[in-house]
Amino acid sequence: MTTDLELFPATNPNPVLSVANDCTVLYSNKAGKTLLHEWGVAVGDKLPSYVEGIVKNVIFLNRPEKIKIETGKGVYFVGFYSVPEKKCVNIYGFDISGWRKFEEKPPGREVGEVANLELANIIDVPAIQSLMDDFYRLVHIPMGLIDLKGNILAGVAWQDICTKFHRIHPETCKNCIESDIKLSVGVPPGEFKLYRCKNNMWDVATPVMVGGKHVANIFSGQFFFEDEPVDYELFRSQARKYGFNEEEYIAAFEKVPRLSKEAVNKKMAFFVKLANILSQLSYSNFKLSQSLAESEILVNKLEKNREDFNRAQTVGNIGSWSLDVRKNELAWSDENYRIFCIQKGVPLTYETFLSKVHPDDRDYVDKKWNMGLEGEPYDIEHRIVVDGKVKWVREKAYIEFDKDGMVTGGFGITQDITERKKSEEALKRAHDSLEAKVKERTSELEKAYESLMEEERRLSEAQKIAHVGNWDWDLNTGEVYWSHEMCRIFGYAPKKLFHTYSELLNFIHPEDRSYVDNVVKSALNRESFSIDHRIISAEGEERIVHAQGDVVFDEKKSPIRLRGTIQDITDHKKAEEKIRILADAVESSNDAIVTESFDGTIISWNKTAEQIYGYSAEEILGKNVSILEPYNLKGKIKKIIEKVKHGEKIHHYRTLRLKKDGTTTNVSITYSPVFDAFGELKAISAIARDITEQINAEKILAKAEEARKKEIHHRIKNNLQVISSLLDLQAEKFRSRKCAENVEVLNAFKESQDRVMSIALIHKELHEGKRTDTLNFSAYLERLVENLFQTYRVGNVNTSLNIELEENIFFDMDVAVPLGIIINELVSNSLKYAFLGRDHGKIQIKLHREDSAEHANKEQGRTTEHYNDTDFTLIVSDNGLGITEDFNLEDSNSLGLQLVEVLVDQLGGEIELKRGSGTEFVIKFKVPVQN
């Protein structure tokens, strides 16, 4: 807070402070630190309660307060000034340490100052000596003025025994001084004390007081009373004791006067009055001296303050003015003239001042001044125009009124605040920028905090996922911190943050407890440990954990902390056991189990693989699996690996493998992908079984089965030919008969015979061909049609046949038999009925595959499960007479066409009759894909 503190820069030797209205210290210059130290606070703290009361009073009454504060470094005159528009109070201090002598002194202060003065400095010692000399000449009474240090300031008629003997010898002089100082103590002012000195003569003393302080004594002494006997022997012994010349000492002794008590009392009455006169005179001199010194200090101080005030106004850009309405005088300080750039000597009027005010601010300033003359506060900021430049000033005035409310005068200041205004503008910009940065930084801190909390949450989750808890044991306090995950591992609900080592040991399996305790204690000397052991959870469940710990040592190499982790490895141990069992199973398997990398490198090789292929693990590991491929199969394994990498599963793949001795062996291999714990494909597993004996057995069985099937087909063909011959013999009975019924019977026999022969042809093809389950339908169809043409040749000599077939179409018995009968029926119908009354005709047969996906798009509503079938289209057509429009295939009375429709349904196909130039049957059907 620097409001109005341009008046008192940081280099000002006097204290300058500013406090907020809630009494928080906002600013202090270097000199102000003295007051803060006295109050026991610093910048940013609140003032003590007794100073806070002054601040509150200044704010409430809106008027300054002034106090005097003494510190260890000096005395300060401190003023408190409220600044309402800035919501603060400025505190200005002035060092008045040099003025303290003429301030009102508290009780005892002056006494202390008197005690520090020498009596010789405040009395006229020669005048006192002259007075004593004159008095002795009148009354012949010896006397002396001695200060409390034993110094003789003035004296007259002192005896020879004192001046030539007692004050000369060190011991007797010591007795004299001790008598002067100690034996005369405690005499009240206005009284006297009679006492025998330590050198055995009578003395009498009365005190001299200055400002109530005992500073000296008036003595009269070295006498004997006239009525007391004189002890010569005592003084002779003193002479001998201190080495005085006895005769001279006794001669001096005899000169000591003998006085009556009455004479002593009279002289002491005079001495008491003399002491009082000296006391008064000394105190007056002291006060006069003090006043002169203080006056000189005051004059010097006032002169210096006037110079400091002028310098302060110049440094602080503050001018001042005073107004005396009664005398009609307006006075400006030098700085005020400078601020307004008006030469000293120019007549000063209100209009002179107003002419310098910025035109835009002139009405505002005039209004505020008139309000101030009516008692309103006058404290404003406005612009002035000086030498064509705009300045900002602050005007503050204290207007004085008499008891009737009339203006009598006033005092005010003018402060050049141009730089402050610039600073405020810069400060505002900086403040706005700072606020933006604070918001930005706050946002960053909030994000950092959120990130920290997120990291803490992630750490907790990571510990939970990894089953890892952590602990921290303070060896000095014995407290052990457990993380939440560690509590969870132990099945313990976290009720407190810290535990003990014994609590931890209680969870250790009884059989492992001693082992774990010894490991932990040993770790205190070797810095770390890492072990597996069992625990019994709070639920009574036995689990296995991995414990790690590190020791922290102090600078003296003494252990102070032990911290570490606990990981639940129960599942890991179980998995290890499963892996061990699996490894044993792999090693003891009757199959060769080999693991291969993507590039074909052999990674693992079990015992059975050694037995089948002849290579030991040491020989084969690291080599490429292509070493097992026969020359004619090179590259096959690489292709299989690629298929497995792309997700294809290969089971019981039969192939040949090359053994170490160069021979080949038959194997059945299942290839499977090998994934890591993250589900990522890492290698290929190949499980192979030697099927050489199985292959040999299958070949024998296949040959036997093939012979059996051929025999069956041969017998079926023979049986069907027998049936055909029987039908032919039976038809002979009706050939000689010339009725229509007999013709129909003969036709029926002939059609049945054709159907039987179409089936017999199939079995003949299967018997004579290499296959026993599937039939080359293309070859079969040509023989079937050829037989039909031979059968119906009469009347169809000029009928031609056009067959369009794909080569090597193979069908099994379930397709070949019904399809053969269908073709037999349709072709025989064309030969019998299509060309009646014509010399020539043409029959056409087409059989071909169709693209399955293309066909599926055409045939909406079919499911995707048919996409693995092959679509076939059979077209049987002729250019004969055709079929009438009213003919309905579904309602046909023809046994042959009814049979065709039934067999098409059996194939799961569709039949369509097209009429045009002749007759055309289109049959579409599906056949499962054959390996």
C-alpha cells in the first residue's frame, strides 16, 4: 500500500507506515521498523490492541491523533491520519529524542538527572571558599564542603593532625574518607549528625540537597569536647601503628581545639542554614543551566525541522498553504509555488489558484471549495495545467471556524500526484494482468491438484490391481503405516492410520513368523530384504505374499526407518504350480510339442519331439523349423504360420516331416496361437503325432472299403440289369396285342426300364471309375442321353442333340440318382412327344455352376448359411411342338412330370417351365461344396 506515501519516500529517516482499516500493517519504510519492533509486529500482521484502539478512534472520529512513543532507539512523536477513500490510516513518526529534556518529566526523572551531575558544576566553588574564609575569621570555626565521593570542594582551618598526618597516610586517609561518606549517611535535610571518626576525633555533618537529592555534606570537625578526658596513650599507639613521628604527631594532637556542646550546637545551626542556602542556590543554577541548554537545543531543532520540512515538501512534491482571514493573509510554501509554476511575490488570490485548474475540473473544484467553507471535508484530486502540461494534484484543507461558525482561517496541502496517477494506471494494468495470471495459475494449480488426486487414485487402483500394499515403519516412534491395499491383503478393515510391528507379526503364519522376524531384524544391518512367506488373513484364509524392505539410515549410520511393500502372490503361486504341472504334462506327452516364433525359429522342444524327429533339444533349439520340411514341401510351414497369425485354426493337418536320419514320417499336426498375459499373439504351438502306422492301417482299410464298394456297385448294377431284363420280358406279352391299352402298358414298361437303366448306369460308373462315393456326372450324362437316343431312335432319326457341360462335375449318390432320373424323364418326353409329324428336331441340355454370392443377391430372402454351397442350373429344352398354355406343371397328370417335380424338391431346388419356340425346363439347385 503506497497511498500518499510519495510524501515520505523509503529513504526518509523518520518512520512512515500505513495500516488498513482492520489494523493490518500494509507498508513500512526502513525507519518504521523501529515502531513495528516496539509493537511486536511485522508487515502483514495486526497491530496490538492498545495501538488498534487509536486507529479505530481516528477512523471513527475522522480526525488525527498524536502520541509520544519511547523505544530503545529513541523517542518519537507519532501522528495517525485517516485516509477514508483508500480505507487506510497513515502513521508518520518524528524522532524527538533531542527534545526530551524540556518535555514534562515523570517522577524521579529529574532526580536521576541531578544524580548524574557533579556538584562542582552547579555551584561557584571559589565563592564558597571565600565565604568560609571570611566566616572563619569572624568565629574561628573550622569547616569543609565534601561531596559524596569524598572530594573536598572547599575548606578552612583544618587541623595539622588531619592535613599532615591522617590525610597523608593511606590507611588513615581511608578512615577519613569512610567517615566522610558512610558515617554521615542518613541525616535528614535541616538536621546534623555528630559522630566520632575512625581516627578517634569528633566530626559533625549536615547534608546539602539539590532537587531532593543528597549531593554533599558541610562538615566541621577535628575537635574534642572540653569536658572529656584526653587519651594520650591512644594517640601515641596510633602514631606507632601508622609510623608517624610520635612527638610531632602528639604536638599536632595538642593543637586540636576543645569545644563546649553549646558552641557546637550554635555553629551547627548556622551550618544547617548554610547548607539550605547552598541547596537552593545549586538547584536554581541547575534549572537555569538546564533551561539554557534546552533552549539552545530547541532553537537548533526548530531550525533543522524547518529545513527538513522544506526538504520533505520538495522530496514529497507537497506544498502547503495557510490562510488567516482576520489578517487577510494567504501564505504559500516554496513547493506550492513550484507545483503551480507561479513566481514568488505574485499576489495570491483564489482566482489565481482557480486559473491554473484544468478547465474540465474547474467547476468541480469550485463546488468542493465552497462546500468546504460550509464545513464539508475538502480532500479532492484534480488536474491543473502548468506550462501547457497537465498535472494531477491532491488538495486537502482543514478549515477553522469560530464559535459562531464563521471561517477564521485554515491550513492545507497541495500534493503533486502526477507520478502516482501514472503508477496507479500502470498498477491497474499490472493488477489486471496479475489477476489474469493468478486465475491462470489458480487454474493450473487446480488442474495439478486434480492431477495429483487422480495420480493418488490411480496409485491406489494400481496397488489394488497388482495386489501390492506398502508400509513404513518409524523405528523411533514404533509406528507402522499401512496402505489401504495392505489392509485389504490382510483382510483387515482400516480403522487407524498407524499400527505396530507386533500387529504385523500376528498376521504371519505361525510356521513362518520366526523366519520373517529374523529376516527383518537382520535387514537393519544390511539395508534390504526380499522374501516370500505365508500369512493368515483376518478371515482365517492362508495366503502367500512377497515382502520387500529397505532400511533408511541417518548421518550416523543408525537405522531410523524401514519401509517396503507386501504383494499378494497367492494366485501367482497357484499359476506357477499349474505351469509346472503343465510343463510336466508337456514333457510326458505322447505328442511332439514344439513352439515356433513367427519367423519359424524353434523356441521349445519336448522329449517326444526328440523321439519322433531324432533331434535333441540342444541340437534343434534356435534353428528354423524348415529343417523338418521335405524338399517337395518347402515353404508350407511358413504359409501355415501366416494363416495362424491371421486367426485361422488348423487341426489335424496331415503331412510329411523330415527326420534327422533323412527319412520321412507321417504326422498329424494341430497348429494353435500362443498368447501372452495381455492377449497378444507371441508364438505358434505345433502339436504333432506320428501317424505312420495309422496311415498304413488307413490305406489297407481304404483299399478294402473301395473293393467292398465296387463290389456293391457291381452287384447293384447287375441286379438293376436283371430288373430291366425282367421288365423287357414282361413287355413281350403285350407287344403282340394291338389295343390301345396294351400300348400304354408297353410304354409304362419302357419308361420304368429307362429309369432303372439310368440308375444302373450310375452304379456302373462308380464300379468302373476310381471313385466309389462321387460320380463324374459329366461323363455319366453323356452315356445316359446316348442310351435314350438309341432307345427312341425310331421316328427321331433327324433329331439332333446339343450338350453343354462343365468338365469334371462330381456329385455324390444323393444328387446323382435324382438328377439322372430328372434328365431321363425330360429327354425321353421330348423324344416321344416334341417332334410328332416333323422330319427333324433339336434337343439341348446345359449344366453349369453359378457364382454363389451373385446368385444370393438375385435370390432375396436367402440366409448366409447357403453361401458355402455351389449353385447349379440345369436347362433341358427342345424346339418341338411345345406345351399348351393351359398346361399346369403342378396339376399334371403325367407320372413322369410328377416324378420330376418330386425329385426337384428332394434336391431342394426350383423348376420353371418356359414356353416359346418349343419347351424349356430350367432347374436350379444347390450342392454342398466338396473338399
